[in-house]
Amino acid sequence: METHFDEDVQDTDFAVFEPEPSEPGAVAREQEHSKQDLTLKMLRQVHESVGHVIEMLESGTEEGLANLANLVTNKKQIVKKMEEATGTRVVEGMFDGQAMIGPDGKSYSVPPNYASKSRLVEGDVLKLTIRQDGTFIYKQISPIERKRVVGCLSFDTASGGFLVVCGNVPYKVLTASVTYFKGEPGDEVVAFVPKSGPSGWAAVENIIRK
């Protein structure tokens, strides 16, 4: 950071020069640039590690697989350092129809409006970035294979939520989705469900008013 001096000081036997006050936010910007440089450096390390992982997998040797295990450990350490440097935390998990379940079994709330707009299906893999200010940012990184189903919208008085009944199979749906399409019991619903395996939830694609 440069220090500026007053150029209008008159000649004296002993002149004292005082720096001008730092520009507001200058220190914060310098710290932010430092964080960005550190993050970029770590990302380059991850990029290089990925190249090594590919080479080791292709080699298929015991030494290569052992080195791969070491790289995985190093990657975890790099990610941890990145989180510490940027003040963010990244968690990956699976959408269960309402929330994201992390690898530790912890549940992370997913905004209903986001889940509805993105048509998230039970089983989709999400990445959650938790910023330093507490902001949650979700990204769908691995959608599960899905299929369309058509059913009838109904209201479950016991749970206080909406259902889409497809044949004899009931699927729970987010209230936000039904509200967005202004659906009412008896309306026809087009929804997404996992292509294989059982599911308790469906993602509303559209509602046809009766």
C-alpha cells in the first residue's frame, strides 16, 4: 500500500511529514485480494491433483492406488484450508423431498421456492455453500434419473399437506409448488419422481385446473 505525503510543505530546518488517512475500505480490499490469491493458488493445486488422479487410475498399480489415497487426503486438507481462507463451508448431500441430508446425517433446510422452481426430486445430489455471513447457496450437481407421472391432487387433513395420487400410489408434494400453480384438490398434476426405486415425494411440473 502506497503512502502519500503532503507536497505543499514549506522549506524548514525540520519538516514532519504525516501520511494521509487511509482510504476507507482499503484494508478490507487488501485482505480480500489476499484471500482471492490464496484461493486461486489452492484451486490450481486441486487442478493439478485431478491430473495426477487420472494418471494413477489409468496405471492401476498398487503404488498408484496408494498415491491416490494420499491425494484424496490432501484434497480434503486443501478444501479445509480454502474454507478457512474464504470463510465459507461446502457440504454435499442428498435431497429427501424437503431438505438436504449431509454425509453426517445432518439435515439442511432447502427453501421451498427453490426446490419447487428447480423441480428437485428425492434423491438429487446437491452442493450447499455456506458463506461467512450465513447465506445458503444451493446447486444441483447430480440429478437422479426421473420419470413423469400424472395424478390427482388431494389434501391430506392428517398431515396438513398436499398429495398427488397416481393410481394407488400417493406422493407428497411441496405446498409452495401447489400454491404457485394455484392448484386445488381434484386438479390434474404432472410431476417428476425417481425412475427407479420407491419415493415418498414428487416434484410438480405443472397443474391442470379442473
